[in-house]
Amino acid sequence: MPARGGGSAIEWTGADSRDADVTDRKAVAALVARVRPDAILHAAGYTDVAKAESDRATCWATNVTGTRNVADAAAEAGARLIHVSSDYVFWGGEDRPDGGYRETDPVGPVRNYYALTKLVAEEAARRAPEALIVRTSFRASAWPHPSAFDDLHTSQDYVDVIAADFALLLAHLHEIDDGILHVVTERKSVYDLIARRTPHVRRGSRTDAPVALPEDISLNADRWRELKGRWT
Ligand SMILES: NC(=O)c1ccc[n+]([C@@H]2O[C@H](COP(=O)([O-])OP(=O)(O)OC[C@H]3O[C@@H](n4cnc5c(N)ncnc54)[C@H](OP(=O)(O)O)[C@@H]3O)[C@@H](O)[C@H]2O)c1
């Protein structure tokens, strides 16, 4: 999503995979050259965590090569890059039994292939001189499964909650330094989050998932809370 303008006059315009395939370096460069944005919110990604294990080439091409292409195009255009990253860049286990990873904590090792590509994508994003890496996590409001993991702790929230936070962040982009920012809410189990809007959901276990998942991947969002408090 590229943007023109600065401060409160910022205007955002959407772009999706029909406008440019992020794995196509020339197509990304051409789109950015046409729009000439001041900032780019890069949210395109390969997000099927289970399928990524058997479709590694596509996952890498989309998440790592795609981010590199967007970062290089942003650098070429002098645009600020806001890269959407993930809590999965952390291990989320016995190294931190109560989670709460901070922006300054070392990342990795990772649990699965999707997580690896998101970790490497952060390095690719840094090819843009003014990169803001936003680690987040969110769920759709409608829960499609009969159960939700009660042994996986997270600071994720519903997409409408996180999207509102992103809107606030983008409105104050010029007040945020480059680097890393965690945009999430409080620590809870996935089950506790899902039960808020789907009261009849059953308790499940992350060990039933077809892919290795962390135990506690919650992020510390003190810095985001402080910024949000200043703006609301
Ligand atoms: N959901 C989470 O909890 C979570 C957590 C942390 C980080 N994230 C990150 O947040 C971002 C958005 O995730 P999401 O959950 O909203 O995923 P999503 O619903 O699967 O959306 C991914 C988007 O990426 C686009 N895309 C995929 N391959 C592309 C390509 N080659 N070129 C251009 N666009 C492409 C898709 O477009 P098409 O539909 O047209 O293919 C889709 O619009 C991703 O970077 C993801 O890693 C998500």
C-alpha cells in the first residue's frame, strides 16, 4: 500500500497482487515508479503456515524475495518502508516461559519454515534506508475451527483491533522512529481470545497442529502503548 504526502495530509492508496506480484522485481519497481509514494506499507505475504512446509519455494519467494523487491523499490523512490512482520520471529518456548519479547530481544531460532522466511524478511526490509518493522499478529473475527489452542499464548488480537492500531500508527508515522515496533495487545491464550467472540469454541492443543508451533509467543508492547496513549 503506497502513500503520498506527509503528516496529517497523508493519502493512502491500495495495491494488491493484481497491481504487482511482489516476486516480480520489475513489476514492483514499475508500480512504485508510477505511484511515486512517500511511504509503502508492505503487507503482502505467504501466510499459510502449514502449507509453507511443503511449498517452501513459493513461501521464500513471496516473503523474502518479495520483501527485498519492495525494499529496493522503496529505497530507489526515497519512500519510507513499513514492513509487516510477525511474532513468529521468536522461538516462544522455554527460553522465555512467560513470553513478553521486547523489540530489543534477539530473534530466533524459529519453529517452522514460515517463521524462518519472516525472520529473514526483516533483514531484507532493512535494505530500505528508512525501514520501520512492525511485528504484529491477528485473527479474523469469524473463527472457522471447532477448537482453539489453550496451550499457545499470544498477544495477538482480532484484525479489526489491530487494523485500528495500524491506522493510528500510519496517521502518526512522521512521529515514529525507524527500527522495530510491536503492535499487539495483552498476553492471553488463543482459546481465551477466540472465546470472546465464539463462546462455544472448544479447547484444543497446539500439539494437534500439523506444524510445530510456539508455546508463548507474546510480545511486549510497552512502547506501542506509550505512543498510543500520547495520540488518543
Ligand atoms: N495473520 C497474522 O496473524 C499475522 C501475524 C503476523 C504477521 N502477519 C503478516 O501480515 C501480512 C498480512 O497477512 P494476512 O494474515 O493479512 O494474510 P493474507 O490474508 O493471506 O493476505 C496476504 C496478502 O498478500 C498478498 N500476496 C500473496 N502473495 C503475493 C504476491 N506474490 N504478490 C503480491 N501480493 C501477494 C495476497 O494477495 P492475493 O490474495 O491476491 O494473493 C493477500 O492480499 C503478512 O506479511 C503476514 O506475514 C500476519
